[in-house]
Amino acid sequence: MTLTLPENLKITERELKQELALSLYAARKITLVQAADVAGVGLFDFQTMLRDRQIPQHYDERDLENDLLVLREL
């Protein structure tokens, strides 16, 4: 996909990727791992970006139940 932006836009490619990743994640369009990949950063760095922007991570009761099930199997 190619995206053409105005020349006078004061944002770097890296910043644009991070903004896109944050926006898509906040809208629940992509997963946490996908968002970190789009942003071009590691998972923990992306989680820090979410925290800094006060964007909650998507984690609900179903996720907790799945995690607990996995832990019980260990």
C-alpha cells in the first residue's frame, strides 16, 4: 500500500507508523502484537506508548480465563 502525504507535513515516517498503530489498536482493528509490528517497535515499547497515551490494553474476562487455563495446564 502506498500513502501519499503533503510535503509540508511535519511528521516522520516512524512517527506516522506509530500514530497509525496506536489508532488502529485503540479502535480494536488490530491486536497488540500487530500494532507493535506496524509501529516498528517491540511489544514492551508499544505497551509503554499505550500507557503514555492512556490507551487501555484490550484484556477482558475471556482473555483472563484463557490465561488461567494455560497456567493450570503448566
